[in-house]
Amino acid sequence: MILSIIIPVYNENYSIRSIINQVQDVEIGKEIIVVDDCSTDGTREILSEISGITAIYLEKNKGKGAAVREGIKHATGLIIIIQDADLEYDPKDYHKLIAPIVIDEADVVYGTRFKGPQVQEYRHYLINKILTVFSNIFTNLNLSDMETCYKAFKSEILKRIKIKSNGFGFEPEITAKIKHCRICEVPISYNRRMLGKKIKWYDGLKALWCIIYYNIKNR
């Protein structure tokens, strides 16, 4: 077992079968851990019908960070990848993500959406770039996409980190806490979902606060 894929899920009944099928189709030794964050749209019922996965059902909706934290507890692979369930990210990129770790050139790999072939919506690009630059100032990293979902970690490193954020603050928090590791970026494909996005404008303000808080706390 080389790879543990953690899929945090909340109300994704239209996409959950498809993304799990895509993950299962990737030819690599893996386990798929789906953490349902107390969905109310039938996602849970769908998960109960799918074989070949470990499904974990949270009894209270807490957010992405809480779901990822629960998934990490059950991961047994040497490498852990976070996978959103909304079809924006392509599991075919797994091999690119884990390659630097497999050849021992990195401990953590970020999949950057902004060095790939797709043209991004400008406002989406700008907001992410502001958050990334702000994070880079504190971490002294030179990332192009701190907020990316696709992050691959050596399991031994991720399991040592105490994740506190329950919501989308997971991204800046984990970046602050792995800044002393060997980190690299690889370009990934990205198909942005225009409808049903769970991130709101105020999540950007929360991310700014998390960048400041976790970087100061982890000096």
C-alpha cells in the first residue's frame, strides 16, 4: 500500500460516484478513505452502496479540516493525498504528485493550478494569488498556489501534525506547519466548478487570519 487518498465530502450526491470511480481507475496501490461530513442530500446513502472504499460518517458537520483530520487517523499508506469530491481535480495527476516523494526529493508536494495549461478566471486567480503571497511572506516559501486542494505528504510527517482548523483554514494552517519540510510544486489540471461552491467571500478573510495566527504560533 503506497498511497492513501482522503476524500472529505459534504453534500456531493451528484459527483461522489464519479470521483470515486476516477480514483479507483488510477493504476497505483492505494486505499480510498471517504469522510462524510454529515451530508443531508443522500451522499451517505450513495457511499453505503460503493465497494472498495473505507467510509467514515461524522455525526456533526464541522468542515473540511475536521474531515481531513479524521481521515488521517485511518490512513495506512506511505503517502497521503487530499482529494476534493467536486470533480475540479483530476486523479490522473496522482503520479505527478507523488513522484518527487517517491524519489526522495521532497517530503510534501503541492499541485499548482496556475502553472498548468488551463486559463483561470481572473478574480479567482487574483484572490488565490493574494492569499498565497501573504502566506509566502510569513513562511518564506515561494509557492504559487497555497490554497490548492492537491497536496501530497509523506504519511509520517502529516500524522505528526496536530491540525486544529475545522473548516477551510486547513490550507493555510498546514502550509504554516510544514514550512520547514522539503516542499515542491508540480503543475496539475483544473476544471473549476462555477456552481455549488462551498467557499464564500468571508472564507478569504478567515484564511488571512489563519495565515497570521498559525505562522506566529509555529515560529
